Amino acid sequence: MQLGGVRDGLLTADKACKVQTAGMEHIGTVDGVAARANWSMDLKSGQIYDYRAQMAAYALGLMQMRFEQTWTTHLLFCDQRQVVTHEWTYQSASDLVRGILANVGSGPRENDYCGWCAKSLTCPARVQAKDTALVTVAGLAPTVQDEGFLALLNDPVQLGKFLAACSTLEDFRDAAKAKARELLEAGQPVHGWRLQKARVTEYVEPEHLVRAVEEGIIGAGNAITALGALSRKKAETLWSTAGHELPEWVVQKKVGQAPLVQAK
């Protein structure tokens, strides 16, 4: 997918990318606004994630600021090389944002955005989930005397609750590990833990391989074999650059285990 940046008047200056949405104190910032085509973009790194609520707030704010009735948001996931597009009307964006704002002032509940919150480690809802996981792990660990955990594994409802609680506990564990690392690096001991020697990775940049092949130091076939298999996308780019289409018969597939994710 290609976005018409020049044609659509794409603006990337910080001042032009500020977004104020009615009902929200926070002023957001998008990575680009197409002034002539009613769309905005946001660059995201890491795994593909559901940013629909954030995009609704941006779209609504930009429509309010520009007196528009429709808007398109594009999420550019750079690591995954994918674009996720949402089409918005003023009504659809407003409904989603209004539903979220309606929760302001109510008791905290766990949701997909807990990891972004500054209070993620002190929030009562998450602390309760963490404590539940700790109690469950301590009290239901499989032992010869106690088969409670084995009973939990055979109860789909309790199994789902246990996995959700463990997911929350992982955030607390990560925070504890970060603090332990900080203390150890400062020379303060942490009972039962130490830092191992950092792993050093040595590598050769591609341009040096290219030069070695051009100079006849190593064979092209040997270099390619050493580098290993290419992703389909990279192979298609190589064939396309050479003016050819990647033959379907050379592409192999490996199907991994289906990821287990928490249902929304």
C-alpha cells in the first residue's frame, strides 16, 4: 500500500500533528496529517496491536478541528511492514470515544491498555489479579498430596481465569526484575539473584560479504548458503528488482503452533 504524501499534502511538523479531542484533557500527536485528503498516520514498532480506540480519538479530534465528517487513520507497523487502516465517520468515532469516556470515574477494570498506564503496578484491579495468581500458584501447585491444580486444568472457566491472572502477574514480575537489575548494576546484592556476563554477538555487515564475493575471496553460492533461507517477502523483492516474478514452486511453508491469546 502506498500513501499519497505529496499529492495529499502530508504534514509531519509537530505543530501540525497535535490533536485536541473534545472531552479529553490530553493533547495527542500523530505522525502525519494529510491536509487535503482527510487522513492521518501513526508509526508503530513492535507487534501488531489493537490501537482502534486511540485511532478513534485522533480521528474524532481531527474531524472536530477541521470541520470534517469522515476521516481515515493509517497505522504503519514498521517491524511487521504492514499497514492497518480504519475508516471513520464522525458518528462512529464519537460513539467509540464517548463509550470510553463514560467509564471515567468508575472503578478500574483490567483491559488491553493496562500496560500503558502509569498506575499499572498499583491499580486495585490489577493488584487483585496479581494476588489471585500468587494465591493460586502457592495453593494449587501440583503436588502428590494436592490435586487442586489438576482439577483447575480440567475446568475451562477456572483455567481461563487462572491464565488471565498469570498474564497480569507477568507485568509485576517484569517490574521486579527491572528493579533487581538496577540494584545489582549499582553494586547492591539481591538475595538469590546475580547478573551473568553480558552476551556478546559478533557479526559481519552485508556490504563486506558483497565485497568479498566481488573480489572472488568467497563464492557467491557459499555466501548465500551461509546466510540461510529468505522470507517470501524478501525473495519477492529480489526477483522483482531483477525484473522477474518469484516462482511459486520455490516457496516453502512452515506452519507454527497457533498462538494462545486472551479473547476480548
